[in-house]
Amino acid sequence: MRIPFLVLITILLLSLQVQCNASSFGRDKETNILFYLHNIHAEKDSSSVLVAQNTNATAHPRGFVPFSYVYVFDDVITDGPAITSKVIGNAQGTYIGTSKDGYTILMAIDVEITHGPFNGSSFVLFSRNPLRSTRELPVIGGRGAFRMAQGYGMLRTVCVHCLNSVNPPKGDVIEYNVTLWHH
Ligand SMILES: *[C@@H]1O[C@H](CO)[C@@H](O)[C@H](O)[C@H]1NC(C)=O
Ligand SMILES: *[C@@H]1O[C@H](CO)[C@@H](O)[C@H](O)[C@H]1NC(C)=O
Ligand SMILES: *[C@@H]1O[C@H](CO)[C@@H](O)[C@H](O)[C@H]1NC(C)=O
């Protein structure tokens, strides 16, 4: 039996469309959130604390986050790079020194938004984070408005151990430019 060419093309196009719809899972909204994370290392009231390390790594620490160091953090996120900027949420998670040279961490970070239309919703980024370059972290999911979200975050270090008039506590400021696709 010969199938007419046009019928064949139509079937092909229809099946392609079904595949496209299935792969996006109805994530038809695109949201861009730009924020600044303040990872504060202070004598008192740090937002980021060292909780474990291997003794041999401690004897020969290298890089920014020595191999095996485990940190837990609860960081404020703001809409501008200064700590005095408007607080728009918080980021909780952990990072671990996973490279022997001390320049790459493995990061699990849950970002909860506490203002605006996404108040109460959060999204999660998880992957390795090579600290010396511009880096991309995948968004692997979320809650609330960001349920089943996917996307990516582009990270840029604004300053390390910054201590100045706009950032009085000693800390690192990281810019997160996150693009999310969600329902
Ligand atoms: C540190 O290195 C020594 C010598 O290689 C080893 O015996 C010891 O188990 C190591 N300690 C830890 C906590 O890994
Ligand atoms: C965000 O939601 C919480 C819980 O519903 C509420 O208490 C709070 O006032 C909201 N914040 C803003 C800025 O809307
Ligand atoms: C953030 O990412 C968006 C989307 O890629 C881009 O249009 C925007 O210029 C970026 N903003 C900054 C400050 O890098």
C-alpha cells in the first residue's frame, strides 16, 4: 500500500508536536530572577559554618574550600549586591570541597523567595561549582509556583571576603542570574 506523501508529512508533524509537548511537561512560563547571595563568615552569627573536614586535608589546606570541608549555610538573598539592598528571600544548603585543588565545590542550594508574586515558593540548584570561572548550575526542581521547575543559574562572584561600607560583615557576595521554566 502506498501512503500519499502529504498524509505521511502530516503524521510526521503531528507526532513531532506530541513529542515537543510531552518534553516540556507544560512548563510554559519563563521567569528570570536576579539576586545576590551573602555568605557571611563572622566571629558571631555567621551565615555559613564549617561542620566537618578530614584531618589530613586540614593539615594541607589548598584553594578556597579545601578538599573534604563541609559547610552548612543559611544566607540572605537581596535584589542588589549590597547587604543593605532589599531582602527577597534566603538560600539554605550545603557546599563541600570536592576538588583536591580546593577550587571546586559541590553545592546543594534551596532558594526560597519571601516577597512578591513568588512569596513562599522555592527552587533548588545542585551541581559542582568551579569557583574561579563563570559558572552554570542546573535548577533541578522546586516547590509552589516552581513545582517541577527546570532551568539554570549563571553565577558570578561579586567580591570575596568583602568588608566595606555597604557590606560591613565579612563575607562573599555572589550574583545569581536564574532562568526558570515552570507551570
Ligand atoms: C590521614 O593519613 C594517614 C596516613 O596516610 C592515614 O593513616 C589516616 O587514616 C588519614 N586520616 C584520615 C582521617 O583520613
Ligand atoms: C509572604 O507569605 C507569608 C506567608 O503566607 C506572609 O506571612 C508574608 O507576609 C508574605 N510576605 C510578603 C512580603 O508578602
Ligand atoms: C540575566 O540573564 C538574562 C537571561 O539570560 C539576561 O537577559 C540578563 O541580561 C542577565 N542579567 C545580568 C545582570 O547578567
